[in-house]
Amino acid sequence: METRRALQVDAFTDEPLTGNAAGVVPDADGLSDGQMQAIAREFNQSETAFVLSTGSADRRVRYFTPKQEIDLCGHATIAMHAALAENGDLDVGDHTLETNVGVLDITVEEDSTVWMTQGQPAIREVDVDPAEVADALGIDPAALTDIEDELPLARATTGLPFLIVPVTFLEQLGQADPDMAAVEQLSEEVDVTGIYAFTFDVLSAQATLHGRMFAPRAGIPEDPVTGTASGATGAYLRHFGAFDTMPDEMLFEQGHFVSRPGTVRVRVGDKIQVGGRAVTSFDGSVVVPTLDEDEILEA
């Protein structure tokens, strides 16, 4: 029976069992697509990162949700690098990572903070009725229209696309009760992975904004703390002039309404970077499935 080492790593936090949990398989060489998908389904985390050898960068990664492969995942990237560093397989300094969206730069700092450089942003307003968005999210439509003149609904990506939705107050965001079928349909209409709703009304005095992210289209009803969406939102804020002077660094809080609080550090300059720490909460092994590829994918 073949087994592989398998970790659960909680990203964007220093506290185990908070932040956003990712599965990490540090040695995935030789695993088929079906085997990786089956392992990700067994982990049942929003994403599992499979670390592979490559000649194009220091390492390669593939990300699988329980439902499908996706091109990029911020928290799983932070999680895998933190775990490799903790295990002594990764030194402090700069590294490169091959993903489905290209080779990204990664920096591991002395305090174990991992910084991920995301792709160049692409942002555009979308012609969507705010009332439709509010209805899908289960939010009072006034919470969107009160802020719409200053910050519009927009599709933003730095590797994965999201519909960015500004909300007036934290209470309104916290009381959101999404209709997941409607969120999935809306995500398909505007061709995004999910919807990231945020407010400048925050819990912590150090935070810039509070966010929630819903991605049923990718098999993730609500993601606790989302690195890729945070980078896209940072680029969105700069694009639409949300601040008189763009901060050198921002802090996004997320996950409190699903009892997995965490924070993402976001830098928007010549490049978009998201950063954070991570902690391993489980270290064990997983049995590699031996089913035929098609059988695994359809299970």
C-alpha cells in the first residue's frame, strides 16, 4: 500500500485551527490527476496543494478543491511554503514557484512570513444589477447602493478572477445569507471564481477592511481567508482610487463569521503581493488510491 506524507496547514494565522486550512502533499511526484483529485476530496479542505518537481522553477504546485483543479490559490501557497520551511526543506530568502498561471516569486522571511507575488492585475467594471448581487448574497440592497457611486462592482484578477462587491457596514456583511445557487449562477455570468464582498467597517483597529468570499462554482461555499481575492481587491482599491494616498501595506481581516479568523497582508506597488504566516495542525500520511483514473474522477 503506497502512502504519501500529508499535512493540514492553517494559513494567514499563528494559531492552529484558525485561518484557512489547506491540505499539503509535500511530495506529489508520480501522482495522477485522478489520485490528486481523490486525495483533495478526502482532505475536504477548500484547496489542497500538491508539490511537484520541475525544471522551470524551484518547485511546481497544482491546486485541487474537492471538486476540481484550479489555477492558483493564495492560502495554499502560503501554507505549503511555511510547511516546507518548518520542515527544513526551504531556506529563508527568495524562491520561484511554477503554477498554471506562470512562474511566481515567493519570499520567506526570518519570522516565517511568506510573501507571494501575484500576476499583473486586470480590472473592469461589470454591468450587473446591484439588487441582483445583493439578493444572491442575502444582503440588504441598500448596503451596496449606498457605496456604489464611490466604488463600483467590478471583476478583478491577479491570477484568479473575482467579483468585488463593496458593502457599507460590517453588520450587513456579517448577516449575509447567500443563496449558493444564485451566487454560482452570477459567478458564471461574469466569469469569476467567486464573489468577494468587503467593508471598511472592521473589527480590529489595525485592519484596512473586512472580507467574505463565496465560491460555490469552485466547490467552496465560503472560504475563510482568501489570498488570491485579497490581492485582486488590493489592486481594485488602487484602480478606483479608494484612498487619497495608497498605503504601503494593508491588512485584510476575514473568516470571523465562519469561526476561522485570519489576516492577510497586502502590498500594492510595482507588483501585487500577499503575505502571512501559517502553522501545521496535522502531520500524517494518506493512502494513495489505486482505482482507475476515470473511476476516481467520477467517485
